Amino acid sequence: MMSEAADEPMTGPDTGASGEPAYARVIRPTPITLHERIEVVDVLRGFAIFGILAVNLLWFAHPIYIEPAGIDPGSGTVDRVARWLINFFCLGKFYSLFSFLFGFGMAVQMIRAEARGVPFVRLYGRRLCVLLGIGLCHALFLWAGDILVSYAVLGFLLLLFRKRRLTTLIVWASVCLLVPVVNTAGFVGLGKLAQSLPPTPTTMPTTTPATTPATVSATAPATGPVSRSTTGGPDFAAWAQQAYDAYSHGTYGQILVQRVQDWAFLLFITALFMCGGILGMFLFGLYAGRRGILHDVTPHLGFIRKLAIWGLALGVVANLTAVIAGEFVHPSEVSWFALVPVAASAVGAPALCFFYASVIVLLVQKDAWRKRLRPLAAVGRMALTNYLMQSVICTMIFNAYGFGQFGKVGPALGILLTIVIFAVQIPLSNWWLRRFRFGPMEWLWRSLTYGKRQPMRLARQ
């Protein structure tokens, strides 16, 4: 499929006789201005920033190894319900939405670059290199759960699809979403094969009672995690305990060493189980951008309404399946049943993501709702700044060099903290953008991309 002919004519109500999208003909050969921005896209970005924090806050507060170690980060029914709600409504949905918008953004930039005769690949490549640098600094010096490095690397793969046929984009996007399922099947298959082999001196099982999740629970703070199982992998339990010690009591240098270890592990997990979904949503976003679906919503309202209905139906069924089935899967067990929650999530996460996006797009068409949702646009225009700001705030709350609350906040309190932090980011973003053209990190990103300091302060009215 990758050898197919390049561009196909884009036809329909949003194109002219030449096949060129109508919105491309009015773009000026200058950096994008506020008047050229698509407000609903900024609203969606702001909404995504909230959902990303809702999921990430648990991983700011606890080691990334608690899932494979079988450790429950909560301490009661309220926390279990909160975790269930986060998994159902947020987990996988908001990084999917943000990935979709990343692909959409590339389509917009490509069309604008072609309209003004600028070599797009070279300019976009510089943009990705700068993002990669920012992501590396974020991962090493702030938080191991960075997603920017993955976005930058996968952005180069996205360039290979920039002129593929629209149907090709949909096919490849669908295939990419299935990558986590295929990889999980491969791991289960290898595990089953290993179990069928006779034990040898080099494969004899060993036990290390001192590193069970129960031991982690006993040595963690009294208000910290409670063991959900005593059969979790001993290595992960030991790593979890090490992380609790480092982030709760360590110096910045010790935390830095722990963060590097965590990041290496997360890179492995991301490559196997997240990159396929991210690239798939990139491709869906590229498709929507080339079709001009969000540039001129009116001719696409019927499609958007259908997407909302199907997204809700598939999303509810698939996510219920994923959450319920996930309760019966333990990371230490090798079982084909583990494919059920993974496959359900592969369908349910993007489906509910599209439902969220469609509903917001439809609401923004109404004046009253547009006014209510408009404050989110400022958060979306400063998405990179706000994403990194969340890391600064949360690491200060949880790490030892800040308030030292690592391991002491469960999912329920995490939801409350998410709301409080985001409630601060909304007015702060609006205040900033009444005075400046970009967020601080957006200004840095743009200036380094163009190799020229960009104007920052807005002209006085």
C-alpha cells in the first residue's frame, strides 16, 4: 500500500474544481495567526489536556510498576470506584484524542506550506526535532511518563503517509490500532510455549519472598498502596518498592537515577502497546485534516452525528468489556483471556474518543455552548505549556524535593486534584493569551523551528 500513487483529488463540497480544498486557497504565506486558527480544534485540545491529567495523576503519585506487581494504589471502595471511572471514561481516550489532533495539525501545516511554496518536509522535520528535544528534557528532568518523545519519533513515520490515498489512511490506521492485540497474543503465546517446556537448571523457578507485593505494602507508608495480590512478579514488586523509596525520600540525584530506569521501562511498554494506537490516531487525524472536516463543519454535520452515535455505542460496550474483563486478569498469569481487555480497549478507546470529539464539535455549533466551551480554547492553544506545567506541579506535590506525597494519594483524591489543577490552568491560560501571542513553550518551539525569535507580546489595543 505504501507504493501507491501519491495525492488523490479531494472532491466534495469542501473542494474546488481543481481538487484543492477551499480553505487552502485563502491561507496567506505567513505564520498562522489567531484569526486562522480553528477554534473547535483548540477546544478539543484543551479538553484532551484535562483527560490526560486525569489519567497521569495516578502515575505521578505511584510507581509505574504497580500494575505488573499487582499492587492496588487505593485503600477502599471509593478509590476502587474512582479507578474504575478513570479506566472507563479516560484511560486511552484522551491520548487518542490528542494523537488525532496531532495528525490533524500536520495536515493543516502541510496544506499551508504547499499554499505558500515552502518545503514542508524540511520544516516539519525541524519541528519534530525540536519536540524531540523538549520531550527528552521532560522525560529526564521532570517525569518519566513523557509522551512527547513518542510523538516526535512517530511524527517522522507519519510523514510517509502525508500523500497517500484517503482510503489507504483509514486502512493503515485500523491496522495500527490492532498492534497491541497482536503483541499481547505474541507474549501469551511465548509464555504458553515456555510453560510447556521441561524445566532445566537455567530455567528453574526461584522465589524471593522479600519482594512480593505484600512486602511492598508492609514497607510502604501507612497511607500508601495496599497489595491486591500476593502472586505478582517479584521483580516488579522490588522495583515498585525501590521507586517508593526514591520518590518519597530520595535526593534529586537519586530521583533522577530512578526516573531514567522508569523511562527505559516505559519506552519498552510504549513501543509494544501504545505506539500502534498513537500512529493509528495520527492517521485518522491526517485523514480528517485532508478532508477539511473541522475547517468547515456544516457540510459534515451528518457524518459527525453518525460518528457520535456509533462512537457511543461501541465505546460503552467495548469499554465495559475491557474494564470488567480486566478485573479477572492478573499480570503474572499467562492466559489467552488477557486478549479480551486488550482487544476491547483497542476498539473502545478510539470509539469513545470519537464520541467525545463529535459531541464537542456539535455543541460548539450552538452559540450558548460555544460561549461556555470557549475558555478551553486558551488551554488548547497552550497545550504544550499546560502539559509540561502539569508535570511541574505534580512532581512538586509528590516528589521528595517538593511536598513528598508520593504513594499517599489514591485515585479518588487524584480526581479532585485533577479538577483543582485544571481549574487553575483555565483562567491562567486565558490571562496569558490576552497579553501574549503564544504560550511560553509554544513560543520556544516555534522560535527554534523557524530559527528566528518570534514576536511574543500582543500589540496594545
